[in-house]
Amino acid sequence: MALAERTPSAQGQDAPAFRLQGQGRPQGSQTSRKGRLPWRMQALPRPLGRYWVPVSQAGGLKGDDRLFWPLVLDALGLPRWLEGPRRSPVLYVPCLVEKLARAELEDFAAEPERARLRMARPPKAHPYAAWALLILVPVFLLHLARWGWRPEALPFLHPLLDAFPGQPSAWTAGFGLDTVRVTLFHEWPRACTALFLHADIQHLAGNLVFSCLFLWLLGRACGPGWAMLLTLAGGLAGNLVDAWARPLPVTSIGFSTALFASIGALSGWTSIVDRAMAVPPLAAGGALLAMLGSEGENTDYIAHMAGLACGMAFGIALRMACRRQPGLASPIGQALATLAAFVVPLICFWLRMH
């Protein structure tokens, strides 16, 4: 049996013409039944009358336009009619509203393009974001050296490691964040060196696990070099704010201030691209602050909040600077930021040892 596809015509109009499509011959043909293909019948579009004009393309509506164009006219309350094949119908409107209908349909067709032009294109994720985790290597190695680790395979490091204090308590006294010595004697390098010391393996493991996650996310946004430098700078600034804000003498150590600085930097960086995208990092930082950073006798919650605020300020500043000077995000800029992220701690440790 032949297949038919036909849309209803307007009242008072003749039935539209039909077209036969297909291959093969009629049944009376002498060709074999195996080689015949079924006939197909389609309704040809035709005007509904002298007062109805087509507003769709010459070949009819294609793709999603078959659904959305009639809905646009329905939303405006304009009369319309679809006539022709189901896969490519022709859209008709009365001639009195033709100009208005065409204007509205053109606006609708151009809206996605205008929206794409208005929408800020988020930067692509940096392909080498994982390199930002390199800043955690000295954190781990210095913790081992603090507890007497001396690599036998690297004997040239022994004199360097022997220059550090022998007892773990001496490390805290020499490199920890002592608020009195920072504020009164201006020993600001302690704000950096304290980031690389931890009380025990549990303290170290917790900071490293969460730092790996947020350093990687920050590296995807601004590159690994700037991720390391923002994290270190935010942690250093947060410790300085903590030292100046403390009314009583306190000594603190740990990378957690830099961890919250990386969360704040990620939020600040993304807030320039899309304000809505700045909420998840802040929510994650608030959750970590509530779960891990605000309880316990030995928790320096002021440093955590200061690191979060300083990191966010640095992230916003860097993003605005990269917009004015795109070369900052280039490979050379990333390399210089990486160099600074490793040189600054070396200078701080050297100053404290001398």
C-alpha cells in the first residue's frame, strides 16, 4: 500500500496538489517484485488564498524552526497556518501582519547570535594545570627533613639539611609564625616559612589532600605558575594579617592558610568571568572552614579567614591585570610566576637561617 503524508488545508480551499515520489514501476510492470520500491505521496505547498503570504524560507521550515517559528507567532497572537510536507512545511500569515511577523521572526532567528556575542566566553582550562601541585613537594620534603629524614641516594643534600635545626621544636621556634616576633621585630619571613611546617602526619595529610584539589582547579583557571604564586602570596598575606590581628602571643604552622588562599583566589578569578561561578568556590571554602578550620584548640581560624579574603583579592587583581596585559598569562608569564613561587620561600628560609 502507498504511504501518504498530508497536512490539513484551510476551510474553503481546494485540496492541495499531490506529488508522487519513488522508484520502480506500477504493479502492471513486468519487472520483478523484488526490485520495486513503494511509492510515496507528499502534499505540495500552495497559497491559501490571495490574502495569505508565505514568511518561511523557499524550501519550507527546516529543523527546529518547524517547532519554534509557529510558537513565536502564537505567542504574539498572530494568525498563521502551516501547509505542505511534514518535514518542510511552509508557514503562511495574513498579508496585513506580514511585516510584523517577518520582523519578529528575524529577531528570533538573530537572538542566539546576539546572545553569543553578549555572553562572555569563559577561558579554556589550562592544559598543564597539574603542574601547580609542584609547590606541595617542598612542603612534604621539609616535613620529612624536620623529623630527621636524610636521603642516602642524595648525599649532596645532607649539608643543606644539616644546616636546619636538629629538633622539631627548634623548627617551630625558628620558622613558625610567632605573632610577637612578627609584629615587634618585623620578622615577616616567618609568615612564609610557617606554611611549610606541620605538627604531625595527620596535619600534613589533610592539608595536602585538599590543596591538591584546589590547586588543580586554580591551575585550570589561571595556569599552574600563577596558581602556585597566588596560593603562596595569599597564604603569606593571610599569616601577616593574622599576626597583626592577634591580641595575644600565638605560634602557628601549617599550609592551611595557603589552602584557603587558593580557594579565595579561585573564587575571585571566576567572579570576573561569571559572578555565579564565584559562589561554588566560596561555598566550598565556607564548608571547609566550618568542618576543619573553625574547631579545635589548635585551629587558627583567623588565619584561615584572612587567607580566604587575601586570596580572593589577589585573584580579582590578577584577572583584571590579565585582561589589560594578556601577556601575563603567556608561557613566559607562567614561567616567571613559577620561578617566583619557589624563589620567595628560599629567600624567606635563608633570611631566617641567617
